[in-house]
Amino acid sequence: MRFSEADGSSGQLIDAYGSEGILIGGRRFTRGLIVTPNRIEDGWGPAHPVDLTVEHLDALLAIEPETQVIVLGTGETQVFPDPALYFAVIGHGVGFEVMDTGAACRTYNILMSEGRRVVAGLLPLALEPR
């Protein structure tokens, strides 16, 4: 499991991530989740990144009304969603970054530590078999 360093005085930090799950504040999450500086919602997202829908991204947009950027972690590898999903997010004037979940965890921590209004949608590193 990899550990990530950042200043957690501004909110929830991701402490570690790996195939065993994502560790935040001593709790391990093994399913997809949404993380913001103020909350965690477990059980978000599809089992596989290719199954992402506008509804999944709408859930991210609805979490924090003044979100500056959404960071999407697509599991073990970076998987770009359908372009229509990009337009669904950027049409709201929100930045949208897609990367593998490890990079998304690190990016979320940095943005959160900088005081940015960030929402992370993180799919697990160990995906369910198809």
C-alpha cells in the first residue's frame, strides 16, 4: 500500500491506497467512493470504468455545489470516459481530470491541501472480474 503526504488541516486526506483499498482516517474502503474535504460517500460508481454514466458524474457534481475540479480515478489504469461525459462536466464550468486511482488520490490530496474545492470519484484499484 502506498502512502501519500499532504497537510490534512483543511479536511479529509487519503492516507494510503492500494489493491487492498483506500485508507482515509483509519477506515479502509474497498468499493468506489466519493471524497471531498468534508465527506466520504462509499459505494459510488460502476464496477468498471467503461461503465461510467452521466448519472455517476452528476453525483459528483451534486456533492459540492461550488466544486472547482473533479478528479476521477479509473482504477489500476487510466481509462478515458466517453467524450459525452466530459461535456456533461465541463458544461458546468468545472475542471475534470481523469487518471488512474493512485494518481487521483495523490492529486486530490494536493488540491485539498491547497484549499481547492475538489471532489474525487475513485474506483478501486482491484476491480471486480467481468
